[in-house]
Amino acid sequence: MRHIDAGAFGRGAAPLPPTDGPASLAAGLKGLLQREPTPASPTAVWNVSGSRIAALEKTLDMIPHMLWRYDPTTQETYYSEHWQRFTGERIGHGLNDALRLVHPDDQDGVARQWLKSLSNGEAYEAEYRLRHHRGGYRWVLSRGNPERHETGEIVAWYGVLTDIHELAEAREALQAGTRRFRNILNSIPQIAWSMSADGNRADYFNERWYEFTGLPSGSLHGPAWKGVFHPEDRKRGLQLWLLARRAGKDFDYEHRIRDRDGNYRWVISRARAQRSASGSVVRWYGTCTDIHERVAAKRALEASEQLNRAIIEASPDCVSLLDLSGNRLFVNDATLRCYGFERPEQLIGTRWGVGFPIDVRPAAADALACAQRGEIGRLVVQMGAEARWWDIVIAPIQGEGGKPVRLAVISRDVTQQREAQERAQWSASHDSLTGLPNRFLLQRRLDEAIAHAETTGEGFALFLLDVDDFKRVNDTVGHDAGDALLLAFAQRLQAGVRDGDTVARLGGDEFAILLRGTTCEIQLTEAYERLRDKLREPCIHAGRVMECGASIGASLYPRDGGDRSELLKNADLALYSTKAAGGAGLSFFRPQMRMEMQKRASMLSLAHTALREDRIVPHYQPKVDLRSGARSGFEALLRWRHPRWGMQLPSTVSAAFEDLNLAAEISDCMIAAVIRDIRCWLDDGVEFGHVAVNASAAEFRRGDFAERLLERLDKAGVPAECFQLEVTETVFLGRGAEYVERALKMLSAAGVAIALDDFGTGYASLSHLKQFPVHILKIDRSFVADLHSGGGGVAIVNAVVGLGRSLGIQTVAEGVETEAQHEILAGLGCDYGQGFLYGKAIAAREVTRLCTGAEAWPAAVGGN
């Protein structure tokens, strides 16, 4: 037992005499409770009447605290009555008696704290256990403040002892729980951590972190803990962490961190946000799990099964690999698509069969058990909202000793197969858009009709039909309108034939009709008239009126062929004849049509040969200024050189211009040759003015026509002003008009003049002159030829010239052949003329002689 002496705890001091200082204790208590010392002299403190002292004593006894006062001069100590009620002992007024009631384990701490306060005069505060009158010890909090004289001398100490046993026990329980949870966190194999609400400051790592990384314990702040992340994973991880923090969403990331040996191991980091009642994030908690062996095993498996995986991934069937318990280890892309997932991780690890409908699960369990026994399990089930049928096979994958080590599941959607089987026969013989018999079924019907005719002697006829202007409808209105037109066309054909006749769609806008019992052209004509009456009804789609006109070719059995191939070929020749005549009519097969078709085929062959052997040679027809007679430029016209027949006109390969691809190749070849000629003239100093080249609609279908043309001019060093592009208004029509507009504007901006050819003969519209950049209007030769006939040629030319003048557009008259035409055009104010009057188309070398004065200029028009 320690003893207290002379204002300090010490050994051998005599007990302090008792004191009766309730008034001074009350004054000290007031200072203690107000947390401010109450300066007073020793004598002033005791100047209180006896009755007031008694009242104060009663008041102090009512306070549920133990009060004390210590006089450092007399070393006397006073305790309130509540002390005796708490401890059950009436002790002397010495501090030594009070100290013996303190728990032995706490006495040294109490003594040290009291000695410290006595020595420095600072407030006294100590928590310790005090013996209770019921036995045992209870935790108390003792606080004391010194009272100082105005000289600064401490004249007394006043204090309060408060029973805090329940609070201390609760705090100890909380601390014990915290220690317990920390022990739990330190015992788990995962790294556990927490961070501040902003996610920038780590404030806790469990011991597993320091064991794993080898970092010193407590190294939470600074870059040290971030430095363990693999450099290749750090940036991505920080980006994902930033996104998770901003959105307040969960964080999951697989990455590598460096262990204490300097090796990088794969881990998966997960974090979840703790939120306040208002929903804001107050802290982040996370774990970091070592998955290195799992990743390594997975990669080893992937490396060894790469070929098999590629085969499985290419399979349209749903393929899964299970462990023997039925948990998924692998799924292919088809399985992910079937379940509506994007990543394999969303299915890997789940148990196969759990997602099946309840009524299917027993069969799935039986199939799984069968595979686990080493046999093949199979079930065919109908599942899903769409009630699709699945053929599922579960097969064991055997390891050493023939025992199953894995299970393979192959699920095949057989719904489509069943439906396909039901539709197969119909689809194989019918057109999907119109529902009509297709080419295959028509051929079969033709064979049947021929067999029937050979038996009965009954003939039949064949119509082949093309929808007139179908391509224009598709291009100008759209494919939806084209499909609507085809449907209407098919319905009207069916309405215009007899029972027993076959209407078929062969593809595109090509249809056929097998007319049984039709044996002569009169009957064919009657059938045609019935169809024509049906087809005259217009088709209305989206407020647009579309005509259902048709071009038809006909052949008769047995007159025009003894087998279906010959009948089809001859009807096709008749159809071509109808289209060549302008369409919208009927043609019967005639033998001479074979010659016309052969001629067309010959033209295509010649065109291909001319391109292949580089026989395209542009010729140049001069254009003159009608006012001065001066030569202004040339138009490049197509010519090609035949090895035996010499230079040929375009008419010898006219069929080639009906083929879009072939026409585009010819135009491309012409442009390349013209640019080469221009370059030569520039090098020779020839003043040729400009050269105009025709471009077809096929050229603009490529989309990059303007870019390629400007690149060619730039590569050849040809100024854009030397080159003019002539187009007809047909290129403005169609669904690709926006590409034409873009190309022409690009060329115009670069300095290439745009001429509108054959103005007034096609689908002329003033809106085209507003929408597209047009610098020149070319008056068609048909109007020039009509200048003398009085048929309105003069009025039309005058109108075009006036239109051009008002819009600031130059005009060029084509096909000028007489001096009279020249004079009329000049009088009407037409700017330029072109035709045989001024010269025929000539080769490039002749242009050089003409422009250098070596060749005479026609005197009829004057000029140079």
C-alpha cells in the first residue's frame, strides 16, 4: 500500500487529519463543473455561515457523484457522503486510505497521474477501478482542478469521482468486438482493406496484406502500397477504380500484384461502398483474393485446348464443359448468346440445370447422373418463353483409368430445324416475297407440260415478263416501293390468268407464265390483253402512284422449242426484242432474234476485248464561239480501234453501255486517255482551250468519283480549268443523287466546269439547275435540226438560251451542220456551237496540227 505525503504520493507519511470543508468543496465543485478555476484566498473560501454550510452539505449529498477536496498545505482530504455509500467504508481524510480501495492493478497508474498533476499544476484525470460496498470493483472516472490564489499559488484541489462502470464495460465490449473482428480479418486468406469516401486514402489493411507484400506494417499512406501493382495493370485498374468511385458502383478487377519475393501474382480485387442514410458514400471496403493458381490453371488449360476451343467456338451449338459436380468450367459463344450474357465469367462457376424450368429439372438431373456414371445422358426438352426445342447431350470425358473427369454438354436448338423441315419443300419451290412458284418449280411444271403434250398432243405457251422501269422505281423511290410494286404485279398477274396456268417469279423483276392449252399467237394475244387490262391499274405506295407496265416475250410449244431450256431461251429473246423496242408490249419469238442476240453478245465481247487490249482511243470534236468564230475547246468522243477494221464508232459496242459495270470501265478508260492527251498538249504548248468528257451514272455509283478524278488531274499536272465534265440529267435521278451532288460540288469547287448534256430531252427540271452546280447547258441536236422546220425548234432554243443568260449559264448547241443553223443560233445569242459544220472528231495528234495552224480552219464560220 502506497502512502501520500506533503502534496505527493510517497512512503512513510502520517495520515492526514480530517477536515470539514464543505463550503470550500462546494466552491471548488462549481469551478470544476464550469471547467474554470475559481481564484480565492484560503480564508475567503471558509467565510460561510453554518446554516449555509448545512444546506450545501445536503445539496452535495444529492449529487450522484463522489466529491473530494485536497489541501496541499495541510494535506487534508475531504470526501462527500456519496463516497461512503459507494465504498461502504468511512475512511479517514487521508489519501492513503482512499488509495487502498483502488484496484491493485490500477494503483501505480493513479499514483503516477496524481504526482504529475501535483508537479505541473495541470488538471487531474484518471480512470481506475474502485472497490464497491457490494464487493468487487467498479470503474470510476476521477477528475480534479486546482484552485489558485491571485499570486498563482495552488491553494486547493477539487475533484469529482463518477461511476462509469457500465460505460467502461460497454467500451471494453466494443474494443473486444473490434479486436475479435480484427482477429477474424487477420485470419482470412484474403487481403482486406478500407479506404476513405473519396477512394484516395487507404486507412486499413489486415495483416495478410503485409504478409503478402512484405511492406512494413502500418504503411498505409504514400505511394508505397500502390507500387506493388503490376505496371501493365495499374493504369487500367486506376481508370476502373475512378469510374466506380464516381458512380458509387461496385468495383471488380483482376490484376497482378508483387509479393514479398518480388514475383507478381494474379488477384481479384473487389470493393463495395458503405453509404449513409442519405445515400452518399462514406467509406469503401474491399478484399483482394489470390487467384494465381486458378488463373495459371485456366491459362494452361486454354493453351492445351486452343484447337479444340476454336472448333467449339465455331460451332452453332451451345457447348459447356462441367466438372463432375455439374459446375460450368467453360462455355462457348453460342451458350452466352442463348442465355443472353456477354462474358463467360457470368456463367462459369454456375451449376448446370439450375436455370431450367421446374418441370424439366428432374430429367436434367437424371441426364447429369447418367453422365456422372460414365454413360451418355440425353434429353429433349421444350423451354423458354418462345417454347423452343432443345436436343441436349451430356457425355463424360474420361481420364486415366477410364473414369470420368469432366462432363461435356452439347445443346442444339432444333426448333428451327423442325420449322425448316416443314417449310423446306415450300421454300424450295416458291418465291419468298410474292409467294409465287420460283424458277425451280416453273421448270418442273414445264417438264410436266411437255410430258403431257407428248401424251395428249396438247400444246402450251410461255410468257416471260419484265416490270417496266422497275430499276428507276427502286432507285428513285426506294426498295420498299420496289417490293410493293413486285407484290402488286404478282397479284395482278395471278388475277389475269386462268385456273391451271402457272405464274412464277424467276428473280428480280422477271416473271413467267405457263399458259396450258394455248397453241397459237391469237390465243397469246388474247391472254396478253387480259393481263394488260389488269396491269393498267396503278399501284399506290406511300402516296406515290407507280405503273405496273410490263414487257413480254412469248414462245409456243412445240413451234419454238422442244424442251424447256429452248422455250425459256427463245421467250427471253422475244422479251429482249420488246425491251429494245421501248418496252410495254408483247413480242413473239422469231428465228431472226437469235441473230440480234448474237450481235449483242458480239458487242459485249468486242467491248471487253477493247478494254483488255487498251484499244479505247478518244477523238476530239471542236467547239466554237458563235460570236467570234474562235475555237473554244473540244469534246472527247469515244472511238476504239479494231485490229482488222480500223477505227470504230461507239455504235459498234452500244450494248456495252447497258451494262453498268462495263460502261463504268469504258468511261474510266476514256478519262485516263483524255488526261494523257491534255498533258501532252500542255507539254507541247498547244492552246486547245478545254476538253469536255462525258460521265455516266455508273461512274458516280463508286462514291469517290470526284476524289479519283481530281487526284488524276493533280498527278498529271493538268489544271482543273482545262477539264470539263458533261453529264445527263439521268445522273441526278436515283437514290445516289446525294453522292452525285457531293461529287459535282467538289469538282466545281476545284475549277472543273459542269455541263448538262441533252438539256430538255429527258427529265429536265429547273430544280436541278438550283441544286447542282451547272455552268453549261448543251442544247440537244434534235432542237438544232428543227430550227428550219417551224416545229418550235427556234422557240425552244430561244427559251433555253434565255434561261441560261438569266442564270449566268453558258449554252452550247450540238449537231450544227449548216451555215443557216449557225446564223440562227448566233442571232438567238447562243454562246457556242458544235457539229460537222466546224469539223468532225479528230485524233489527238490532229488536234495539235489544228491548234498550231498546220491544219486549216473551216472558212464557213470565219474566225481563225
